[in-house]
Amino acid sequence: MKPTLKAGLKHSFSYTVPVTKTVPYLYEESPQLAAMPEVFATGFMVALMEWTCVQLLESHLDEGEGSLGVHIDVSHKAATPPGFTVTVDVECTEVRGPRASFKVSAHDGIEEISAGTHERFIVGWSRFERGVAAKLSKAGVDA
């Protein structure tokens, strides 16, 4: 990773919620989830927060590097219907070796819908892929 990755960096990303990012679409094979209201799903909200952190990190990583989410602690305080635009704001609060920590929040134009923290681990993709291949091999699955 580049030395430009430091605490204090901020990034925002806005996304208009389609119906396909609502609770019934999380696991379409689940009749319990399919019966729930069409509002922005917590799982998709978490992924949007991760996506925003990945965008912040992108220009600060070396070629062949990426990041993996390793911890998330967020609230989901309010329902957001499809068609609303959710804006995620992230701030890098600490860089400790290959670990980057973030303060994250999301707003749907009416109210804050989420706030919390997220951590990502910077990895070299080739090393990570070797680890996955070793795990598959150990399980007797061809990569």
C-alpha cells in the first residue's frame, strides 16, 4: 500500500436504491424474507458502506492489492424505500499496518439511516488467491 493512505481521508458515495436491493431480494429462496416489506435491506446497506470504503482506498493501493472487510459494527435506524438516494460518508480513522479503520454513516435524504465503524485488511490478491486455493484443496475441491 502507498504511504498516502492515512487517517483523516474522507469519501462520499451516493446510490439510488432499486427495488432489487430491498429485503425480499436478499435471499429470494427464503419465503420469510420474500414476505417482508420492500425497503433497503441491511445486507445491501452494509455492502454499500464497504463499496464506499473500497473507493476511498483504491488510489492508495499498489497494483495487485485489494482489501477485505474484516469487521463491521453499524446500526440500521430507519427504513428507506426504493427510489430514495442513500449517501454514504466514510472517514479513515486509523491505518495500522495492513488494517484500515473507518467511521461510516448513511443518510437517505430524509434522515440518517446508519452509523458505525468498519475495518478492512489490505491484501495482495495473488497471496489471497493462493490461500483460497489451498483451502479448496484441503476440502478436496478442484480450484
